[in-house]
Amino acid sequence: MRYLKQVWLIPLLLVLAWTHTAALAADDDSWAPTPPRLGYIDGEVSYWRPGAEDWARARPNLALAEGDALYTGNDANLEVQFDRRSFVRADEDTQLSLVAQEAHRIQFSITSGLASFDMRSMETGDAVEVSTPNAVFLIEHPGYYRVEVGTRDTHFIVHRGGEATVTTSDGRSLSIYPSEDIVITAGNPVQVATYAAPSPDAWDRWNDERSDRIGDSISARYLPPEVYGAEELDYHGHWRVVPTYGAVWIPSGMSVGWVPYSTGYWVWDPYYEWTWVDDAPWGWAPFHYGRWVSIDGYWAWAPGPVVRRPRYSPALVGFMVRNGDVSARLSVGLPGLWWVALSWGEPVIPWWGPPRHRGQAWWGGWGGPRIVNNVVIRQTTIVNVGEIHYHNATRPRAVLTVPADRFGRERMRPAAEDRFRSAEFTPVRGELPVKPTRASLFGGAPKGAQPPREVVARPVVSTRAPRERARPLNDAPRRARTEAVPDAHYVIPPARRIEDRRTLPRPPLGAEAGPERTPPPRPPRYDEVRRAATPPAADRPRAQGSGRPEARPAPPAAAERRQAPAREQATERREVPPTRPAATVRGQPAERGDARPAPGPAAPSVMGPPANRPSMRPSTEAPRGRPEAVPQRGEAREERGQRPLPGQPASQVYRGRDRDGRGTR
């Protein structure tokens, strides 16, 4: 009996042990934000960080933090990546801010301008919140979402099968379905109306092309999907496979004597503290993931084995001091802080994060062997941080430094350290000895364009209050400038279950309706595309001495037809319909696609669409061919041989769409 009692306790002990192990694993693998990456800039773009004195000029590869605001000047646009296949892009004269970032939720705000959220994929439970002056939009499904914030009207347009929810400033929540244009008009109360989404224009097609290049990246096969910027590696380097490190990437076009972490600047991040921003267009993934190794005189980036969950680091360097004494040297402004790129398998000693995380050897996100002083370290081995020596410190010009009083405050090129031996340096344990200032918030970047004051001061609608931010820097003024963080109006959206997603009421059909949107042409059949790209056999003469036809260059007109997109080819076939049945030869039906006319008098063919047929092109482009009349509101469209349709057209776009001048872009 006593034995049975002991056996009964075994499952209980196993459950407790498993629970304790899971808790430790969850504690070690706690969530840390991967900052949104400012990956693309065209034109003058500026940004403001809480605590900064003024707006600064933005540079690519900037890691955004909560509270950061971006502004695009005239003829400028930008791209921010905030998930594995999720992007937000802003057009000119647009202010976009990152309000909050949590494990399964990210919030942006737009006070003026045009922005698009291209969500190619979303995990279950993730949400993107977009705050505007009169409403807040919640995105929980993949799709393409376009937000236009004007003086009075706010447009939220959904394409590519997306769905969203809008909550107005007076607390009403409504559903938004695919291919809809929700118009929010300021007033008391706020007016909400729905229209058919207009056809994609040049801005939408540009967004599609930017996102498509992500899915066709060659470098993506060597990296985890969560690593941003893999597509940039395709254009600026070469992948090689070496026995020791596996797949490595070698940058091309670098100057003689270049070493990692030498062309860029340090900036102060509210969460990750000192963060490296590289000047190279490819300078995101190689400086926040993986390690750098020297192979046959080349610096190569070794991402290591692909891991399930890569962990972002503000920089993968080893900070060092000389002889462990930094207080006296830093006080007089002499070079007293050095850094070097981590080599294969070496740990990073965090200077950021919670106190228990700082100063401890950490291999977060690294899937390869763990190496300290050329010795492979096992999981259970205790590593003495004070005895770590970095392998790359023995390489020529690999150790870099700047004067401590200019570290992170000015844009200056780091100098290679060649006066001291690597054995004289010791790693910095935990917090760095350099304190940030307001100039450190933008790394000494020059001043940038500032948005109009009325745009900055516009309040937005949000569903929750922002979290309490870190205290200002030591030299920040007592009255902190909050011009880039306007007040928010908070609303409480209704709590819904998963099965009640589509039970919210719909906004009414808009009364200010413009022309009716026509469906796009049907996609061509594969046989039509294949036959258009392959010349007929009769046009290929046989080569001498062989039974195969010889290729002959096609006439210019035929070449243009073969190079035309499939969509245009299908449109041309419908615009020139045959006036008689297909030709027959000796009683047999002609082959499919044979355009030769039948014997007999030829009937005149119609060379264009009927006069009452609307254009198949979006209204934002110049139509091909002769212009056509736009039907008035309520006018029934009458096709040949058909009776008028009852009622009024339902798929009508917003009439005042181009009031702000953006509808013609």
C-alpha cells in the first residue's frame, strides 16, 4: 500500500517539473520588440524622437521606437517594415507616427497625408491599429489598406480581400469589407458612408511592386523569415559556402580597409539604448543578426544556422575599455571606448534590457556553436565574462573608436585603433560608460523638414492610453516639447468573439456618388498567352540539313504584341470582335485562334468599344482611345439588346475623391 502511494506521486512530480521547466524557458525566451525598420527613403524625410529638441533628417536602416514620428516632404516617400511581410508606406506631405508596439499589436497614427498598409501575411491574433483624427481602424486580416487623411474627410480603402473595423470618435463601431471605401467626415456627429473602392492607381501599383520583390529574394533561403532586409543583400553582394561557416555573404564594392561597423553612427534608442545605424543600403540584417568573419582577406557575414526565432540586437559588437579604467579618460574627452565586430559563435554582452540581462554572456537568436576564446562552450558551462577575448580584435584595423565626448553625438567616421594590442582591452560589463544627451537621439544628424504646426497638433482617436515612457535625458529641458505627440481621444471598441467578427452594422451607402466602377477584364486563358509568345510554325523556315524550323526574327509589330502584358492582350481581343464566324477550310472548322477571314465579302469591323461602354482603365489614368461619356448618377446603363437595369448603380466611387489633389496621383 505504501508502495502504491509513492507510485501515485511520480506523475505529480513530473507535472511540477515540466511546469517549472516551461516557466524557466518562457522567462529566458521572453518577448522583446523587433523595431520597425525604415528601409526605404526617396526624397527628404525627417523624424522626431520624444525628448529631441527638433526634427532631424532621417536615414535608411533607422530602428524606430515608440513615440517616433516621420514626415515626408514634397515629392518624398518612405517605407517601413514592421513584420515579416508587412509594410507601411507614406506619400509626400504625410506625418506617420509609431504610437505603441506590443507582442501582438502595433499602433500607428496618421494626422495628414496618404499611407498604405500592405499586409501580405498576419499571424492569428495579431492586430494593426491605425489612429486618425476622426476614427481609429483595426486591421486583423491580410490585405491592402490605403488611408488618406485630408482636412475634413478620411478615406479608408480596402483591397486584396482585406477586412477591418472602424470605431469613430463618438464610439460607433462598423465593419469594413473587401473592395470598400469608407469615408469619415468630421462633424458633430461624425458622418460615415461607404462606397465602392476605386480601381488601383499608380501609388497602389508601386506598393505592389515593392512588396513583390520580398517574395522573390534569393537571400531569403539563407535567413529566417523574420529577418528584414534580405532582398537588399541580393543586389550588393554574393553568397558563398565555406566549410567552416556554411553560407556566408560577402559585400561587394567596399573600399580598401573597410571593416564592419565603420561606416555609420550610434544613436540612442529608448529601449535598446545605444544602437548602430549603418550607412549602407544593405546595412540592417548584417549588423543586427549573425556574426562577421574574415576569410582570405574578405570580410564575410555569417548568419549561422537558421533558427526558429531570431532575436534582434541593437549591435553585435564587443565594447572594450583599456586596462579597466575608463572614468578618468572619459572625463577629459580622450578615446576611452572601443568596439569590434563579434566573430563566429562569440557571445554579446548586453548593455540594454532588464538588470538581470545586462552584463551576462548572451547568444540570443544564435543557432550555431557557442564559442569563447576559441573554446566551444556547453550549455551547462559557466562563462566568466571578464575572461572573454574577441577573435576579430586581432585583425588589422578591426578595433574602432571615437572620442568619448563625441560618441553618439556627432556624425564622424570611427578611427581604427592601431596603438594598443588586443590583450590590453577588457570587455565592458553591462551598461556603457557613455551617457546620452539630446543630440544622441538622432546621432548628430542635421536638421530636417518640420511639418506644419496645425498638422502636428491634430489629435487622433485611439483605443487605449499609451504606456508610460522612460524619463527624459539628463540635459532635456524641464518643459518637454510634445509637438509631435498630439493628444488622443480614447474610445472603447465593443468586445466581440471570433464567431461575431462580421456582426457589426455596416455604414450606409454614400449619397455623394460618382461614376460607377467597372470590373477589370477577365484574365486571358493560358493558351492565349502561350500562343501570343510563340510564333506560328509557318513563320519558322526549316534550317538547312535539319528537320527543325529555324528561328527568324519577328517583325517589329509582332514583337510588340508578344511583349505586351497578358491583360492588354485580352483587352485588345475583346475590343476587335470578329464580325463573322471563324473561317472553315474544306468543310473543317478552323483551328482555334485562326484570325483569317472567311471567303466572301468582308464585313466592316468595329475598331473600338461601343459608345455607351465605360472605360476599363482607372479614372486616375488617361484613357486609351477616344474618351467616353460618364453616366450621371441614377442613370441606368443600357446595353445593346438588353433592357434597362432596375434601380441605381451600386458600385459608385466617391465623387469628391480628388478634392485634396491626391486622387489624380
